[in-house]
Amino acid sequence: MKDSTPLPTIFDTPVTRTFGTRVPVVAGGLQWLSKAEYVSAAGRAGIISFITAASFAEPEDLKAEIEKCREMCDGAPFGVNISMIPKLVQGERTAEIFQLVADSGVKFVETSGRSPEEFMPILKEAGIKVLHKVPSLRFAVKAQSVGVDMVSIVGAECGGHPGLDMIGSMVNAGLAEERLDIPWLIGGGVGRGAQLVAALGMGASGVVMGTRMLVSEELQAHGDYKQALIVAKETDTALCMQSVRNTVRSLRNETTDLVSKLEQENPDIGIKGLLEHVSGAIGRKAYATGDISRGILSAGHALGFIRKVQPMAEIVADFEVDALKALDRLGCAA
């Protein structure tokens, strides 16, 4: 299915100017799922997304995916997400990945997990714009101090890793304007254009969406997995792994129930005691088979906005229409 005709440009923010997008929306990097088909569809639809480097076991595979995405984007913007969460095994190759991405000609990088300070020279020398994703405003202030170009702050409502502070998106947005000098985006529970308008009114330069994009046609995941998200409500998420200071919000299933029970019974269980249940390989299998009963399957409160599987361009177009309606309610529409 061909991408629909885009709506006229109605936004002009540091996000649209930096990335060259029509809409100030970032489709955040999704572990195992943010591949060329999905990322390029986002670019062609007028927003930006990021290939997740951690989805590729070998650097050469990542390099090939970058080239594939570049061809599929047909000039539209895209980037690479590099997660710096400490590895559970020896042999971390984070510096190697940063250098590979810099050498590949990628213009935009989304970093997450820990401070990118030690890798900033590689990125800046290559002229790469850096968007750093954080789970709390205090980390955004730190990222600003090390020279990132902009930050995205994801609140407690987000799927994946909301951090330990568990501050909601509305409060994060209200405080960010006071504490940050660089452009910032807000994420966590975002799925409607009206929320973008609200965020812009609070000083944000854009928003981040992850969960809402999980039902895009271009996402390479099993149809049964997407159908489960359509059926799910905003109340169908669970928090676990707090005991190892790595809180995750994901789709409630047998695994989240079990892990929560294990943590309650033994708060000192440690990551080794949980790993057989929370391994990324289990979640990756769920995306391939559609069996969502096991695995940590990141999903946030934006599940409430999901209605059906749609092409990325249609999701973005619906989002824009909703934003225009919000502007009209405020008497600001053109």
C-alpha cells in the first residue's frame, strides 16, 4: 500500500528543523523491531525513527541495515538508536558501534541507557546530531551539560524503561521548561495529536511515541501480537524488575506475573535469578510467533489509543488531523 498524500506543514519547531521532518514526532527505537521497513516508513510519513543497533548481533549486520534503510527512505530522514545499558556479558562493543555509525554517514543518533559523554567526541566529529532519551528530568539536565543537541524525557506512562523516579509526563513537561535550555521532547503515554499540541504549549519541541506505533503495517511482527495490542487497554500493563533497579513497563502476561511474584518473595533475587524469565530472546520469539503469554513485551499506557493495524503514513495523518482539531479548539488553526 502506498503512503497517503501528506498534509500541509503546520509545525515549525527545533525538531522539524533539526531532522527535516514535517511533524515534530519521534518514533522511538524499539528493541528487535526498529528495522529498515519500519524506520523508513516513519521517515516517508513525515516523522523520524531510529534503527536499534542492539537488535543486531554483528556490526556488519547493522551496517547492512543502515544501507538498506537509506535506500528505502528515498531521501527521508532516519537515525540509529544506540543503547548504552551495561551489558550482562563481557565483550561490550559500544565504542565500536558508535564509530561504525559515525563512519556510515548517519546524521542522527538517539542515545539512551546512560550518559553519552564518553562517546560525544566521536559523534560531534562526524557532525551527528544527538538526541538523548532519559527517564527523568534530572538526567536530561546532565545530558544537556555534556553537549547533546536535544533530549527526550519519557514519563512513568511509557513502555519499556520508565526509570526509578516514576514521574509522569505532565509533570516532566511542566518542569522541563524551567530547567532546560536545549530543545526537549516529551514521551510516555502519547498517542494523539492533541497531546502534541499540549506539549508544544508547555514548551516542548515535539513528542516521542513508541507503543502507538507497534501496530504499524510496516513493523515486522506477527499479526497475533498486533491483535493482542488492539484488544489490550491502557490498564493492561505491568511494572516489574524494580528489585534490580531496572524497572520495565510491559504488556501484562504470565511472565510479568511470575517475575513480580519472585521479586516480592525474594527482593534480593538479583538479575541472575530473573534472567531466565526476562531474557530478550524470549520477547523476540513472541514478536515472531505472536504468542504474547511469555516474555517482557514493552508497552505503555498508549495502548488505549490503539484501534487497528494501519500503515505508518495513516497513523501519522490521523495524528495530524487530531492535532489540527486541538488547535481549532484553541482558536489557533490556520
